[in-house]
Amino acid sequence: MVLQRDDKTYSRNDWELMRRAYCTACRLLNRDPATDDEGAKRLARDVLKLFDCGVRDEWAIAVQVREAEYANPSSNARSSGG
């Protein structure tokens, strides 16, 4: 089955890889998506962007998302203990 988001089309395997990368990024940053809605949305957008740029390794996506959070002075990455 193929699922669509805006003008992009993703397979179930694509979504599963992105989900795992997102969960790994949350763990690396010591974030709980249930209590940090804005941060969760930002992480999800970053995962999608990297996937759309051709990154298909879930660990590479998670690490790059973490690095982007640390590089972004407006994020709470540093204050969350991550």
C-alpha cells in the first residue's frame, strides 16, 4: 500500500523507517513527544526533510536531526538534557 502526504508518496516501509528514525532521535535528545508538542513537530518535519533528500538510513537521519536541534539556538535541545 502507498500512502500520500501533500505531493509526496511514501510506502508503508518508508513511513516505518521514518517512524523508527523519529523515535531514535527522540531518545537521543531525551525528548518525550507526548510532553513536547512543538519539539515533536519540528523533529518530525526534520525527519521528513532528510528522507525527502534521499537519506534512507534511520540512524543517519536520527543523528542529523539531533545535530540540527543542537545547532538551532531556538530549540530546547540543550535545556532538555539531550
